[in-house]
Amino acid sequence: MQVAGHRLQAADYRMQSYRDLEIYRTAHRLAVEIHKLTLELPKFEIYEEGSQIRRSSKAISANIVEGFGRKKHKQDYVRFLIYAHSSCDETMEHLDYLFETKSLKNLKLYKQLMDNLVTLSKKINRFIQVVSS
């Protein structure tokens, strides 16, 4: 199976640290970008949709980390990867809300974040398949 330009082997999910995982690094970077974005939202959105998207985006990497900590128990690892995948989908939904309500007006930033989230979602899904096999 190909992920990020290389073939994943079963040993790839047995890395030394969650920080070695590309999906973790990408999720963490996106959560930081989204957090910064929400600080520029209109005041009424900072505590509404802004708070929701901050939590869901941070949950992606947090679930990858928690799953990695349980990697000796394959079912737990997969369950937390599924939670990470679901949080990624939730983050895309919140990003859509912000853009469609014009709270986020920057089309270029919206597209960039959405493209990155879609790519991350696909990579998490592929990683789940590798870990599950």
C-alpha cells in the first residue's frame, strides 16, 4: 500500500514514537494553523464555531497519539485511528460552516485547509487499513 510516496509495511505502524508518523505531524500542523485562524474570526464566532473547530482539529492528533500509546492492543489502536478519522471529517464540516456563513472569507485559505484535511483523511484511512491487516 502506498502512503505519502512510499510503500507502507506492517512494521511502519510500530515506530518508536507517534511523532514519527506523518499523519500525526500533518494533523498537529493543521491544528495549529486552524487555532491561529480562529483567533482572527469575528468575536461572536471565536466562542461558537471557532471553539468547535479548535476542539475537533486538535482531536485528530490527540486520538492518533492516544491510539499509538495503545498500539500493543491492535483493536484499541484501530479504534483511536477511527476516532481521528472522524474528527478530521468533523473539522471539514466546521470549516465549511465558517466559510459558508462568511465568518471565514479567505477563499485561498479555505481551499488550502480543506485540501490538506481531505488528504489527511485519506492518509488516516489508508493507515487504518494497514494497521488492521
